[in-house]
Amino acid sequence: MTGAPSQAYDAIRALEYRYARLLDDDRLEEWPSLFVERGVYKVIPRENLDRQPPLPIFFCDSRAMMQDRVRSLREANVYNLHYARHVVSNIEILSAREDIFEVAACYTVYQTDLEGQTRLFSVGQYRDVITNGGGELKFQEKVAVCDTFNIPNLLAIPL
Amino acid sequence: MLRENAEISPPLPWPTQDGSRVPFGVFTRHDVFDREQEAIFRGPVWNYVALEAELPQPHDFKTSFVGDTPIIVSRAEDGSLHAFVNRCAHRGATVQRQACGNTRQHRCVYHQWSYNARGDLVGVPYRRGVAGMGGYAADFDPRDHGLTKLRVASHKGVIFATFRSDTAPLEDYLDEPLLAAIDRLFSRPVKVLGHMRQRVRGNWKLYAENTRDPYHAALLHGFHATFGLYRTNQKRKGGSDRARAHSTGVTYGDDWRQAEQSGNIEQDKFVANYSLADPSLLEGRPDFNDGVTVSITSIFPCLVIQQIMNTLATRHIRPKAADDFELYWTYFGYQDDDEQMTACRLKQANLVGPAGLISMEDSEAIELIQRAIVRDGREDSFLEFGGLQADLDKDRTGEATIRAFWRYYSGLMGRPDGTRGNGAEA
């Protein structure tokens, strides 16, 4: 591999890891900052993929909408108390043109309750469009396709 | 079939006959769960199983459940609807393994027994044997070996099934206010936009209670208050069937209704004066001209039909065990929705379902109950909010509809003293 693609891959991987770490460290307020202003975030049950358009269970199409979601989680919603752990793997650049990368990755999210018991909460695939926004890579679109489309209890923290 | 007066050991200790005390054992006991499968789900009730819009074409099918029994819902070549147990008449294997699809024959993979869209046995390999070996006797009649059939009835495209031959006609079972609620939401042909599922570690009846419980709405669900989504002249009304099994209620009378009267409805929003950073979440056009923003209809035992703003969905409660159920959402719009309306429904899907801004709390509340009632099955919950004399057709703020659910439930399950019936409170 030449130097340039390797650099791009390293930067994309760093963005994916940072995404996971912000969520796992409960830094929800910083989560929207990983997206461009009109960025899209969706969680789509795998069983809905064969419909056009596929029905999401969680859908933001602006950074402001993500901020509303975070405010709702902080101030309004009641959900299961837990620690989240996002594991991102199998990161692959599917296409690259100019500064826009289509990226696929696998995610696994574990939840640990307040008695220290861990369960596998969700597994699936990220389908990302990553772009160079103001000198750093950001998500133009992040779609989490849930293999685990029978959501255990509820989904609060983004996948 | 239901065995009359089947024993429950020990009997359910209902402390009162009016549904105001519910012993926790009904949420935890496996013998109660088993009894429910016979007395409730296979009893004289109509179980929601699917929407006709999910199987529009001949030979379309969808797998579903009646209680915890897996079934296939299917449309035959003449357009008629059928439902049968998804269990091979030969050795008991699951016949149809797909969630939905279109097929002329449902073929069991084990020995390739095949059934048509009505559940009739139409194919048996080596039925006459091979070279004098194997095969079935000459008097083997395929008509005796079809899949176990249920009766099916559909109202406005909402499909119900029952195991019993003596279940009252569907329209009588639902009764007037419930029929009106269904007619309203299914007044135009619908199209399914997708499904949402959540698996809840709790008893299915905790969800049945939840959807008949206006008391919790503004207390548990904080989204509206947090974002200033209050309407000044909001009112509630509702109704119930004569048997008091079901409940339907609406919230109506708000700002955009007034706007409609000023002839300005197309440009108007559902709400004003909120503090969302991105208000596009709530931008929509009213689907109806009646000012109703929320409509929740709970049909015994396992169906909820909802309209919340532009979100339309059926919620199918699928019990799996005493402490486990699936909530299966079928999210729909109308066939004549334009692109903008579909986009609006997809965005408002944020409000409901497992990640719903105004719904995610419900399953958590249910799990909180299930976790805490592990041991004290003879202790009970307390359901007297709104008073015991509340008029079900007028008072839509108290716990009267939950008490009515329990009276109907205990009537079907049989009382410890052997009597049946739905109690005294009207």
C-alpha cells in the first residue's frame, strides 16, 4: 500500500475509534461534533433494508437534531442505567473520490448494568460516508444497520 | 381446546373483585402463563395477527403469533385470508421459516410435506411408497393432515384470528367505539413502511396495563415537558366496549385546530413555542380534520393501534414466557402519501418504538416492575387512581380502564371460587 491511502485509512480508523470512545465515556454532548453540520445519523433494523426507503428507529439529519436527541437523553428520557462499550472492527474503505470516503465497518455494543453484569446489546454494520470538513474527517452520514433488530428493552445511547 | 375449570395451583389470590388489586403472581407464575395460552389466547377472543397491507397479493404470507403459538397468515389465490399453526402435521417441525414472502406451497424441509395457502396438505413424498416399500396405507387421507387452522376475520384491513369456533363475530367483539377508532385510522388504504421490534424482560400484561394508563403519560415521559410541547386547550375523550375488554382514547383540541379554522392548515405545524434546536422533527400535516393529535386504542388481548401526530402503527404484544415478551411494531402510512409526507413519517418515527423519544420509558418501567416482584406473588399492586366509581366513558385520566382489563382477564381465567364473570363495576 502506498503512503497516501494508508494515511487516509489511519485517519478514518481514528475517527471511528474516537466515535466509540466518546459514547463509551458518556461524552454525548460531543457526539454531534463528529458529524458535518447537515450530517445524517440513522439506525436501521436489518429487516427493513429491503424497503425503499428503509424505516429507521433513530434518525437525525442535522447536528442540531442530534443535539436535541442528546438533550432529551439527559433531561427527559428514562432508560436503563448502564455503561456502554462500542467495539469497532473490520474497517474497510469501499470507495474514495476526492475527499469523500465510503466506509464499512462492524460494530458490537455491550451493555454493563450497575451490578457489573454484561450482555451483548447489539451487533451490526456501520455504513459511513466520511468527508474532510474543515481540515479534519467527519461523518457526512453514519448508518448503523442492526443485525440485532429485536432491540433488548430499548435503545437510548446511539449505536 | 380449552378445558373448562382447569385447575390453577395455587389459585390466583385476587384480593378484590373490582380489579383494584392485582396479585404480582399473575406476572411471574409459569402456570398462569400456561393457563393464559388456553384461556385467553386460545379462548373466545380475537387476536391481532397482521395487516392486510402486509400481504396484498395472492399467495403472500407472513409469519406471526397467537399468544406464543407460531402461525402463518396467508392470502389464497381468490384473495381470501387464512391463518394456521406453523407446525408440520407430520412430525411437528416449523414449516415456514421466512418472516414473509410469496409462495404457492409452504414446504416443511424435514420430509417435504407441502401445504397450500389455506393450510391444506397438498404434497407427501413417496405417499404410495417406492417399489412396494414405504408409503402410507390406502386409507391415508391428506384432508386429515392439514395444518391446524384458525378462524380469520378482517376489519378495514386489520386481521384477527381465533382458535375457537364460538368466538363472537369480530364486529361484536370489538364493539362500536373500537370499530370507530379503527375506521378512522384505516379510512384510506395504508402502506407498511417497516417494522420495529423490542424484547422486554417483563410480563405481557404489564404492557397491556401501560397502554390503558393515562396517569403515567406526563409523569414518566418527559420529552414534551422538556421541550415545551404543551398545548393550552388540549382535551381527552375515549370509550370502551360493552364488555369493557378494550379501550380507546384520544387527545384533541389544540393550536393547529384553531389554525385550521382560520384556513391556514397547510402551512401550520402541530405545535408552537417549543425549544427544539431542529424543529423539523415535528413538522407535519395533520392526517385528519378532527384535531386529534394522539389516539391510543388497546384491543384485548394483544393489540395497540396508535396515532401520535403523523406516526401510525400497530403494536403487537407477543408473549414468550411469564417474564418475557416481544413488542412488534408495524409502522405505516397511506398509499396516497406524497414523498414529503413519507419523509415526515420516517422522521417522526423518532418519537416511537424502541428508541422513541416519547416511548422508550415504557419498557424500562415494565422491566423495573418485573425485577422487583420476584418473590412476593401474593402481594399486589394498587389501582385506585381516579376513584373506584369512575365512568369509563367519561373519565380518561384515572386507572378505571386498567381495572376493567383485569376484570375481563380474570373472568376469562376463572376465579379461585370457580365463578366466571367480569365483576360488578360497569
